[in-house]
Amino acid sequence: MNGFRNFMNGRYGVDQLTLFLLISGMVLTFLANAFDLYAVTMFTFVIFFACIYRVMSKNISSRQAENIKFLKLYNPARAWTVGKYNIIKSSRYYKYFKCPHCKQEIRAPRGRGKISVTCQKCKNKFVQKT
């Protein structure tokens, strides 16, 4: 174990971009094999070699900069996806709608009939059916 630790000393290792590339490569490999797509299979080898290159790289500052750029794109997309998932998951109990004035998303319990709603952001009052 110390031999591997000494070998990896000074190398970049695994980060979020590497994990994303690795999982994407595995999914693409599965799909390419399922549908017999030779070109996609070859492309997945490029992805896997990029993962190995990133893990073994000694240019740590460049790999960190690449990861920061990736996270600037990934984090908002993930937050949007998680938000939409939570809306779908809780849609049985809550009704979601937007404020007609400022477009702020508002949540109200289902089954209350018509209710008067005050937007927390712009203080606009309106009636909404739940």
C-alpha cells in the first residue's frame, strides 16, 4: 500500500470532473454495447483515457482550473434538476404556481379551494385556486 501511496504522491487524483467523465463513459459504454454502436465505444475509450490522464497528472493547478470551470456549469444544472425533482415529489401535497407580477415560484397546500396569496418577494396579493 505504501508503494501505491508513494506513486500517487504529487499527482492530482480524483475530483468531480473525473467522476463525471467516468460515470458518463460507463453509461455510454453500456448504451453503445446495447445498440452495437462501434464509434461510440471508441469515443468512450477517449473518455477513459482522459480520466486516467487527469488522475495521474502532476499539473495540479491546471486540473483544478478545469474542475472549477466544470463546477460552474454543473452546480446550477444540478440545483435546477434537484429543485424540479423536489417539486414533482411533493406535488401530491402542494400546488406550485408563479406570482403574476414578479414570477416568483410559490407553494400552497392542495385542496384548500380559492385562497388569497401574498407573494413574499414583491408583496403582490392575488387569488389562486389550489
